[in-house]
Amino acid sequence: MNTSSPIAWTQEEYDAFGTVPMVSKHRYHERTLFDKPELVSLLDTYPRKWLQAFTMGDDPCNASEWGCVDIAPETTGEELWQAVSLGRLWLNITHIEEFNEDYAQIVKDMYEHLDEHCTHLQSPKANYSTLLISSPGAQVYYHVDAEPNMLWHLRGQKKVWIYPAMDTDLVPQELLEDIYAGEIDENLPFDPNFDKQAQEFLLSPGDVASWPHNGPHRIVNQDMNVSLATSYYTPTIYKRQYVQLANRFVLRNLGIKSRSMEENGAVAAFKRFTYRAANKIRPFPRRDRSASYITDLQVDPQSPNGLKKLDQAVAASFSRQANAAQSEHDESQNSENLKATG
């Protein structure tokens, strides 16, 4: 093992990565970037279009209680931290690798290390990273992500339940296809009996949880938490992606009810070719999920639960609609400034 690296796993852990649910160790939580003062400063300057806020209920079977929350432009980083500490909030600091070079370097180092030590992944490439700051008791409902991902835990403790991947009793095939197609979000119907098939882990700072691609999972915080979620792609991931998309947009549209999820062989290759060719000629419609980011809730550190109810619903600060309106306002303001100085 390379003990100077923040990742220093056993050979068995490297070989098993991505094939079984597991929790390994890292030392990224020792970086000052993840201390409260640095995180509050980050929240102060972070673009609102990339700073998402959500709230949720207590019942793991009722994902309908998951909802977005607006963040007022004048809300400071300290106020956001206070609201999260009080309420049932989940801040998603998205595109962290695009905004800050220090965080980008951490993610780059992570996947260069995994590429070197996990040859079975065939050159994983970091795809998307989100820094998560979440309230005591906050939960993420039972869900499955289209891309393979992992959770680097940094502050607090949280429980994670990881379920067998590609089991249609746990994730019906049509729902998996719809997730790949972007037609529904990642949340899925949950039955507490599913826990009989789950592996349960308690994460502490310095733990990293990983699981097989498309492994369903859910999370419950024990206290206030900070984690870094990273997703990645490998050449083999595209095999599954295009098979699922072909099943959804080609075979299902043709009324074919029995759709194989096999990813290897001539039939799977033909399905991938057919989908790509058809999508190039006439792209299949994809739903704009940001259109649903409408809310009557706003972050408020002065309220007992960190939230206040607005008089009327608005487009959340991180929705495409809100950011389009802001862009129009900025362009208009720039035009007025030019006229004034002309």
C-alpha cells in the first residue's frame, strides 16, 4: 500500500471495488477544505444556479415529501450553515469540480489513483461531483443512480443501506429504463422488507462507501453531515446505458414487452447501434427535470426548522427558469449601464 496517499486500500479492496458493496478508508477528511470555515466561505461565493437545497419527511416509504427549497440571493454562507444545522435540509453543492480548482484537484487525484490500482475498471473518468451538507436526521430516499458513484464521508455519521444491483424485484425494469431516459428522478418505491436484502453501514469521517453500478441505496443522517459524492464513467458503462436507452425508446415504443438487459453479444450491440442511429436522425425527447423545481419554501435560519413558507410558489433559485430570468435581468442591466455611460 502507498501510505502517503489519501487512499491506501488493500489489494483485495482494489480488486473488489465496484463489484460488491463495501466501505473503505481515506484521509481526505483531514484536508482543511472540509473544515467549517472553508465550507461557509464556499457557500458565501457559490453560484446560486449550482447550489441546490432540498427538504424531506421522516417516512422512508414516502418519497413525495422530498421537495426543493429556494435560497434567497442575500442568504450568507453562515446563515445557510445555521439553517442546515436546525432543519431537515440537504444542500447539494453541484459542479464543485468546475467552480473550485482545489476540489477539482482532489477529484482528479481520486480517479487517477483508482485508474492506477483498479485495472478492471478500464480507465474510470470522473464525471460529476457534488459536495453535500445535510441536517441531523435528514434522509435520502431509496433510489438508484444511472451512473456509477461513490460517497466519500467527511463530517458526522450517517447510515447507508445498499441493496443488490440489477434485481428487478427491487428496481422494476421499466423504472430503470425511465431513469436512464431522464423521464423520472432517481427515487423509487420502497418496501421496508427490502432491508432484509440490504447491507447496512455506519459511515464516519474517513470512510468511503461504494457499490456495484445501479445498486439501489438509501441514507439517514445521525447528525449534521458533510460528504462528497463522485460519479464516474468507464467504457463498459456505455454498454449498459445504451442497452437501457434502446429498450426504452426503441423496443418499448414498438410494444415489445420482453426486453433483455443483456449487455454483451450481437443482439446487445445491434440494439446500441439502432438507438444511436435513430437518436442521431431524430433525437428522442428528454424531459427537463429542472422545470419541476417550483417551491413555496425558502431557507430561513431564523425559523425553528430552517425553513419558511412563502406567500406564493416560485421557481427555485437553482432552476433553469430562475436562472434564465436572472440572465435576462443581467443583460437588461448591462444594457442600461452602457446607455448611461454612453
